[in-house]
Amino acid sequence: MANEFIVQGATICTDHHGFLSLTDMWRVAGETYTKRPAVWTKLLYTKELIDALGSGLNQVHQMMVAARATVEWKFRASLS
């Protein structure tokens, strides 16, 4: 079920995961037609930003998996 988020008196829709609508945010910001989300996502620097963020998230995920494995190993060792 979608929810709503109010910014500057305007509604920004969210999906069932809580993700905000980029299109709604663009409208609230009052940006020009040439800066609409469909154009922004095709720009080279946007793709580079997405790649950088994805890489960072992957690194965080790997650290969390490693930390969890360490905690589980220490827990099992404490039971011995």
C-alpha cells in the first residue's frame, strides 16, 4: 500500500517499501522540464553516481555479512 509524504505542503507518494517518488519530488522542487527524472537518469554523471552508490552499498553489505559471521562464530565458541 502506498503512503504519502508531505513536503512544503505538497504530497510525495511512497511505495510499499517506503521509497519516495522522484517525479513527485521533481514537481515539488519546481524544476524545469529538461531536468525531469526521465532525462536525469540518462545522464552520464547520474550513471556514475548510481554506480558509486551501489559500490558503496555493496561494501557495507559485505562488512555486515563479515561482522555477522564473526558474531555467530564467537557465539558458537562460547557454547563449547
